[in-house]
Amino acid sequence: VKRSAIVTTVSEATQKELLKYVKVDSSKLRVIYNPISPLFVPDSKPFNKLKPRILQIGTKLNKNISRLLQALQGVNCTLEIVGEVGDSLLTELRNSKIEFDISSSLSSEEVVKKYQSADILAFVSTHEGFGMPIVESNAIGRVVVTSNVSSMPEVAGGSAHLVDPYNVASIREGIMKVVEDDSYRELLITKGLANRRRFGGVEIARQYVEVYKLLSE
């Protein structure tokens, strides 16, 4: 960082975290978001209110699946998990009595299909440097429930229902809110489709071009 002329980070939250550990002139820092793949385009689907399909991307500890499972106790739903599931988490899933599906090592096209078949994205991580699943769900047209910490509110840009990832009741209330409140859910989906535009590849590339121009001056 000290030797770099310009340092880019993928979010304001990541930049703030960097500054906790590294002393650096803030004038050489730039935030440039991650771009979304052009594979993610709007795909309309009737919302399954009686038994929503809830998508969970990622299985590492920060993904907070244990609290999500507690929050979903007694909720009629199917939890779709994309990622490698170890023995401990598999035991938790089986003990939860929640209907679930697991898939991993998917192609990009297969990942898109998982979003298309979902009704809700649950992304209640305790920490993220960015949070691409939020934008991917926005782009497909699926409602998002995500955390009110780290980079997630920044990336969601008002297009998601925010919850306290350390509070099981908060997670549950967020899930039930988007299931039961049709107008609220549709409002978030509309905001999500607009939010997605901030992460287009052409715009992100333009921002990097500006950085390289500064370096060549």
C-alpha cells in the first residue's frame, strides 16, 4: 500500500477496514465496485408465498447459516444452499427439520438458474468485503434480506430489507416481512433493478480507466 500510487477497494466498508490496519494518505484511495456479470438479467416469476424458496449463497462461517436456520424454524419454506457443506453444517441442517437442497461446483449459468428459481435471497452474513449476491439478486428481480453491517447496506443501496445478523428474531422478522407484505416486497424488487445499474461492467471499466489515466499523468 505504501508503494502504490493509487489503491482501489471494492467498497467504502473495505476502505475503512484497510485504514484500521495501514497508515496511508487517504487521497490515494479509490472505491470502485465489483461489476456484475451480464448473465444476470431480469427474470419474472410469481412469488411463492405459501412455501418460498430461500437462496443462500456461500457456506463459510461468516455466512451465518446457523442463525438463519434458527430464524427459519417453523417457517414453511425450502432453503437452497449453494456451496460446499461440511459434516457439522449438514448435521445442523438435518436437525433443523427445514426442507433444504444443496449444490456446489456450479457453472455460471447454473448459478443464474438458482437465482431464477428462488423467491428470496437470504444474505445475513456477519461480514462481507462486498456482497455480490445482493446485486445478482437485484438484477434477476428477487427480493433481498441482508445484514445491516459491513459493506452490505452500501451495496444494497436501499434495495433490501436490512436485519441484525446477530439477532435471530431480527432475521426472522425480515424474512416474514418480505413474505407477507406484497407491496413492500415489490418496492424492494423495483429498487433492486435500479440499484443493479451502479454495477454495470461498462461503468466499472470507465472508473478503472480514469484511475489509469491519473497514473499516466
